[in-house]
Amino acid sequence: MNMAATECLLQLYEERLQLEDYQSGVPRWCSGCGDNAILAAVQRLCRDEGLRPEQTVFVSGIGCSSRFPHYMKTYGFHGIHGRALPIAEGVKMARPDLTVFVNTGDGDCCSIGAAHWIHALRYNMNITLFLHDNQIYGLTKKQVSPTSPIGTRSNTTPRGAYLEALNPLTVTLGVQNVSFVAQAVDWIPELLYDIVKAAYHHKGLSFVRIVQRCPEWLPKLMDPWMHDPQKVQLVHHERALRISPAIAKVYKNHVEHDPLNMDRAREIASSTDVVPVGILYQNPCVPCYEDIRRSGGLRSADYVRRGLEGEFDKFTVWPEGAGEQQAA
Amino acid sequence: MESDLQTHVTFYLTGKRHGGQLGPIDGMALRPALLAGYRDLTRLRYDYPVVLCAQDGDGASVRPLSGLVDAALGQAGGGQDGERVRRHVLHLEEDIRKLLAEGAEGTLSALWDKAAGAQAGQGLGRVRAAIKADGELADCDRRLPARLVGHAWNAVQQRKSRRFAEDITRLIHKLNDILVADFVRSDAGKSVDVLKSGIGTSHQDSFDFDAMSRILRDSVHEVALPASRRRRVTQLLSVLESQRFCARTDLPAGDEADEPYAFAFGSCDAALRAYRERLPKAIELLKAISMAELEIRSEYHEAKHDPIFEGFGEIGFDPRDLSRFPDYLVCANASRMRGVENDRLAEIFSGGLPMKVLVQTDDLLEESPLGKGHLAIGLRAKQLASMAIGLSRVFVLQCPSSHLVQWSGHLTQGLLYSGPALFSVFSGAPEKAGTLPAYLNAAAALEARVFPAYVYDPSAGSDWAARFHLGENPQAERDWPMREFAYEDSNHQRMAESLEFTLVDFIVCDPRFADHFARVPPAHWNGSLVPVAEALAHEPVGLPTQVPCLTMVDESNALQKVIVDENLIREARTCRDMWYSLRELGGIRNSHAERLLAREKQAWERVRKQESAAPAVVAAPVAEARPEPPVESEPERSPDEAYIETARCSTCNECTTLNPKMFKYDANMQAYIADIDAGTYAQLVEAAENCQVSVIHPGKPRNPKEPGLEELQKRAEAFL
Ligand SMILES: Cc1ncc(C[n+]2csc(CCOP(=O)(O)OP(=O)(O)O)c2C)c(N)n1
Ligand code: SF4
Ligand code: SF4
Ligand SMILES: [Mg+2]
């Protein structure tokens, strides 16, 4: 059925926002930092999707990448280290009408915040998460992170990291209720944008690991991948990421992959010789926690007051005799 | 024998029983043989009675009693005493049917208890407990269509109205929030008294409210709500709070708003009058809802929106805008569908108004206004339905009440449809009661194609194939449905015969038409008596040599043969022809399709013949033409030119930091060379070297006097 007249009229007058309407301040990131590319892609998304600034929230933890909310002219919450997800979940639970994004670093998400990461995947709330994975603690000046490759020399591992790096993709794909997993690299802006967009449109927790360069502390780390287009493997499918001819001309290593095929997704995620770029897994049928637990009731001021008073009453110690008086 | 034929033919042509041989059928309680098995419906388990379930989670709000009992038996009827309990429960079910047939009324639980009486028992209680649904029991009688449709409508409306009320309540709260927030920010909101009341009594001494008020007033300067917005919000609130289209659920007791409107009516005229009367209020509310939605999102811009809402609803109005409002229900009877009522119905349908109209037909065999001998079989129902379908935006469901339970899904579909709907239902219970119970009569009408069942759903697609369904009609491929009939002959031998159920079988059950029939005593049964369906299939030329006859049974279940006059045979032919055209609409034996098919077949045959005559040629496989998607053409660049592959820029700020005049970002935050003269060739080369994605191409130097060019050009080579 097509739209009724009133609806048409109102849509006719919708506002269009420009990129500048989402920009706030000058990023304090080093020049050459991959976070800039992510910021540009996300601002483009906001503009193209017409996200209303007052209906959009960016939540982050601590780190270079977690400065992200400062640079968005939307609502934001620069949280505490590792706790971006619980805050974002609270926001979404209280205000399911808001669009919620999370920006988190590899230290923030995979180290101190690892517990929240696992459970957020299982809760599958409708949130879009960007893991800015520069494989190092950037803000605190070069300490090893769980995703640093073995042998990485850093201030905490002067002789090189001792352990194999953790793979955020395979970990994510191992958690119950996972519903969207993708990987992007900051140096292919077109694909970064497409993946960010697909993640935004997915209903559920969209986990996007973005391989992000930190020229300050690991300037050469990604060079082998950047300089050999064959080492970027484009994961495409008609129901997931589609590759434009311009991209196909530069990046010729393609693999077709059905985003519902979990086994294959895990296989692709485990690749070490190439960096897969695209949507590894997407299942639109996993229920969202906020929907399962939605109470439907309107949170009027009165409702909130009654709820709070009920809670406080549990802890109130009445002087002797006052209890009965209160009950009467 | 010759004289037998003459007597029969004379009756066939004139309807007169000459000579003593043919007998009248009135008073004999004859029935078509195919209905012999349905003498006592209370002993049969079928779709009726139904329980009009009061509250039902899974949406099925009408459940056959037999289905509920079966499900409960399946759940709780097992165990050692299983078979005994089963029989006991089925017996009880039969008793409930008898109670209803005797006119008892009430809920399932009430009638169950009444029927069970003193007889209790472990098993019975167990099964009873397993039946979770409860509600009024309804048998298939004249009241059934309105009860059932009304019940289903109620269920849909309640849900709809609850959602609507929630929406309105939400808007009221959010609008109030705007006013409350404004108050909190105002000087009055920061006054000593207000602050005090916010803290409560126990800790008042700990605060200096004067100081608090002063600080708040002096330090935070907030802009008050503009007067026009305050006026608008207040006005919207008053409209939303005084609306009567749905009952608000959140109001505390005693705080009653005005009585909500009723939406169920007994005539189209009354419904239409109410609709007209309320329309200005409806438009006002609709406008308030749209404005409030904008207002609470802070998207109401006076310059843009004032003009839209000022003229709102003035130049006509799309009824689809009312889709969130409750729908009207009209329960009307076909016998009163004349004159004004008829006009009103047409107005409702052609206006696309949100009304669901039940037109109940009780009598399909009214005499035509033309007088004796002319029948107008189901005329009014047919007229209404074809008018409604002709308007193409009306949902139409036609169904006899016998099959209404099976088709309750379509009923719900019609109720949910966002436009007018017509439910044309034959109750099977004419005023001048026939010999058949309503259920059987209704089912016979479907069987005899007098009242075929169909659905026309405009929301299902844009063509007839998607919209029109003939679903429930038995053996739709045939002119008349054919059934096996088994009996015992006079020598106690088992005999079987296939009988077709025609319009004439339907009519013979109605005593008003007894004159059109004559009983032939067994002694005169002969080869010139042919089944009605056979007679209908061959239109006779000249003087008839055969006479159509029905196979019937009397009260003692003895076989009888009854001949019929030509009048009714003519009616049956008309009825069959109408069935044909209905069938074509339903895509069954569609003449256009059949012709097309025949033509294609012929063409195919021709090609095949030619091919077998000519030597075989292997056709080259035709490659599937798949046009390559056009490659976005990058402009051809000369290596001398300086440029950036902007689409591949990863926004790293290197170049823009190096020389923000020379390198700038575009609307997507990707770099391009904004002014090549704003910097040196050395800077271009340096930027190219710093760009980690290597998308900066410095080209050839433009100023030959720039120092160190030779070395720079060497460095630039890598990026040309
Ligand atoms: C509870 C706590 N522990 C430790 C720190 C110190 N700290 C700040 S940022 C950071 C790591 C940041 O690394 P990552 O999350 O990868 O962000 P990046 O800077 O690399 O973007 C640490 C350990 C802190 N702020 N809070
Ligand atoms: S230290 Fe690394 S991650 Fe942090 S801003 Fe600089 S380049 Fe980016
Ligand atoms: S240096 Fe390259 S990637 Fe960085 S902003 Fe300039 S053109 Fe873009
Ligand atoms: Mg990091």
C-alpha cells in the first residue's frame, strides 16, 4: 500500500544535513592516523542516512580511538576504560529509539573490556560497534595489546611480545547469538564506507573490526598488506558486500561467501596470509535483548518516581512503629 | 410405459400432476439422498458449535468445540482409563450440542458444568482442565453470522484501539514533558518553594534554599519556550485529551474522559451519519497527532509546517489516513438492503471508508418481483458482491455460515484490511423455515453452487490471479460436486451410485417449492427418468424423451424418485452458468487461458512436424546476455598533471596538514588538489611520499625556476 497523503506531505519537508553538521572540533589524532578515515566514513554515513544528531549517540571507552565522540556533533559518552559497551547497552535499553554506536580500541575492547565484549555479543542489542584495531595501546604510548603480533617490541615487551595475537574475528564468531561480523581496513575508504553502512543497517549487535594504522607507534606494521593488493581478500556476496568495478580493478583477490555460512566464516576469519575485507557473518533472525525485554509501558515521570520509591523503600529502615503507620 | 413417459413429460412441461400416478411431495419430509446421513446433527461432530474465545493469545478467536475437545483429549485423555474417559467426554460433548439445540445459552464452562451435572470423575476433570479457552458457545443459527463477525471485529478493534490509545497517551506525556521542562528552567521553577518541595521534608534543614535558588537563577540563563510554541503545545494537548475515538487506559479511576464513541451499527445509514458527524473531529485529531509527533521530535518548524497544517483536510481527505483509527462495523440484513440502505452502502464502498459491512442473507430462494414462476435466487447478495468487487478497493468475502469457521482467517484478513470490506454470509436460516437445519442448509447452498465461497482481496496483488480465490468450493472443476451414495436394495444387496448435488437438490428441501416436484411410485420407475445433472448437461431439442429426476430418501430412509418441472431446470442452468463465470474469474477453466493454450499447442505441433521433416540442426547454445556493469570512468590523466585519486584517499590529514591551501577535503572528507599554485613542487612531492595510500600524483613541475628540481623530479618518478 502506498503512503497516505499526510505522510507524503510531512516527508516532503524533511531536512537534509551536511557533513559539517556532524563535525565537531579538530581531531587531535596524529596525522596519518587511521582513526581519521573511520571518522570520515562514519560522518558520511550519518549524512547519507540522515541520522538526526539529537537522536544519535556515540559511546566510547578510553584510548586514542575512544576520543571519537568528541569529534561528532551528536550525543556522546566518553566513558571509562573498557566499559563502553555496558554504557551503550544502558542507553539502548532506556532509549531504544536512539541510534547507538560504540567506538573502542583493541586494548579497550579485547583486554580490559573483554568480558563486556563477549556478553554484548550474546545480548545482541541493536548497536553498531567499531573496533579500531591498531594492535597497540596508542594513547599510553606503545604498550603491547592482545592483538599485537607475536614479537612486537613495545614499552612493556622490549624483547618482543611473547604470545600469539588474539584474533577478534574468530573470538566474536565463537559467541552464542552473534549476528553480524565484518572486517574493514582504513586504507580502502570505499569499502570501509560500504561495510560501516551495512553494519548500521543490520538489526542486532554489528561487530566491525577495522584494521587501523598507527603511524606513530607501528609505522611499518601494515606495509606488506598495503603494498600488495593481492593480500587484501574481498569477501563478497549478493546479499552482503558487492564490489564496484573500480575496486575490482585494483583488488583482484575475491572470494564469494554466503554470510549465513558460519563454518566458512570462521575459516575465512582465520586466514593469516591475507586480510579478508567484507561481511563474514550476518544473521538477521537473532532476537535483540531490548526487544525480548521490552516492557512497552510508557516511562512517565510518575512511573519512574513510583519505581524509584519502591526500590528505595526496600532499603528504608523505619523507626519502630512507623512501619505500621506507613502501611495504614 | 408410453403413458408413463407422457405423464412425466406433461408434468415436466406444465408442472401439473395429471392422472393418479404422480404424487405430491409435501408432508413427506423427503431429502436428497446425499443428505440422508445428516438427520440428527447433534450426534455428529463438526465445526459447530464454536466457542467465541474471550481472550486468546495465538489469535484464533473462534474455535470449534470438537477441536477444543480433541486437543484436550490428546493432552489429558491418556492413562489407563483413557478409552473410558474419551467416550465419556464425547458423550458430554454431544449433550452440550443437544442443550444448545434446545435453546440453551452460555459460556463453554457454564454449559459444560450443566451437561456434566452430578457426573464427575477424575478423567473428566482432567480433560476439562486441559481446555484453556472459554467464551460464549454459539451454534449455527440465524444469529451466528453477526455474532461471529462481531466477535472477530471486536478482537481486532480492541487490539487496534489499545495501540491507538497508547500512541495518544505517549504523545500526551511527551508534550507535557515539554511544558514541565520549560517550567523547571523558568524562574518560577527555581523558586525556593519549588526547590524545597523537590527535596522532601526529612532533610530540608541541610539546605539553604534561598542560596540555591539565587545561584540557579543567576548562573544558568535559559531561553523560555516561545509563546507560539507554548500555545501550540497546549492546544495539541487539549485536542488529544478530549478525543473520543478510543478509551485511554492510563487514566486513574474517577478521572474519566468523555465516553468513547461506539463503532458498531445496525445499518449503513446510521454508520455513515456517525462517520460524517465525527469527521471534523477525526481530522482535528489526525492533525494533532501529526503535529505532536513533529513537536516532540523538535522538528516542528513554523515556517514550513504552519501552512501545511492550516489547510489540513480542507480540500478533501484520504480515508487511508484514518487507518490507525478504529473501524466501523455494520451488521445488516440483505432483506433490508433496498432504497436508502443500498445507496448508503454504495457510498461507503465507493468512498473507501473504513467500514466493515456484514450483509447477512437468510433466504436465497425469495420469489422474484416478477411474480409466480420467477425466482430471484440469491439476487441481492450477488448484486452487492459484484458492486463491491467492481469498485476494486473493497475486500469481499462471501461464504455460507457453515464454512465461516474454516474461513475465519479470511475474515480476519478482511478486518485487518485498510479499507472497506464486505462480508456476505448466508445464514442458512430463512424466516419461513425449511426442513433442514441452518448448518446443513448453508452447506447445501455451497455444495449446490447457489452461494459459492470466495475472497477478493485487493491488498494481495494487482491482478485477479492474486486477488481472487475460490478456495473452499467442493470439486470446483466440475459443474456440480459428485459424491458416492451407498444403499441397500430390496434384496439387501449393497449398491453404490454416484450422485451430483445440483441447485434442484437444494430447492427441493424448501417446502415452498413442493409444487415443482412430483413423486414417482417405484412401479413407474423406468429408463426415461434421468438424473438432473445429466439432463442439465444436454440441452434437449424438440419434444423431451427423458425427464429429470432426483434420488431422495424419506423419513424411514426408503429410496424415492422425484421428478422436477422445467422451471427449476431453467433456474439450475442459470445458476450453473453463473458458476462458470465465477470460476473463470478464479482461474479455473478460464476460457481466455484455454484458447491461448490451444493456440500455443497448435503452433507447437506445427513446429514439431516441420522439425521431424527437416534434418536436425544443432542449435548453438545462446550465451546468456549479461551486460557488464558500466565501469565508472576515471578521467584519463596525463602523467604530467598533478592530481589525487580522491575516492581512494583515507582522510589521514597528512597532505592537508602539510599545505592546507593546496590540499583540501571535499564533501566526503577526501582530499583533492584545491589550488596547485598555493604551494611548491617540493611540497607536492613530499605529500606524495607521505601519503600512505599513495594516491597523490605530483606530475611535472610548473615553475622551472624552483630550486632542486632535478632531484625532486627523480623522487616524483615513483608516483607518476
Ligand atoms: C582502568 C584503566 N586502566 C588503564 C588505563 C590506562 N589506559 C588508557 S588508554 C589505554 C589503552 C588504550 O589502548 P586501545 O584501547 O587499543 O586504544 P588506542 O589508544 O590504541 O586507540 C590504557 C591501558 C586507564 N585509563 N584506565
Ligand atoms: S598514537 Fe597512533 S592511534 Fe593514537 S592518534 Fe597517533 S597514530 Fe592514531
Ligand atoms: S595524504 Fe593521502 S590519504 Fe592522507 S589525506 Fe592526503 S591524499 Fe588522503
Ligand atoms: Mg589500540
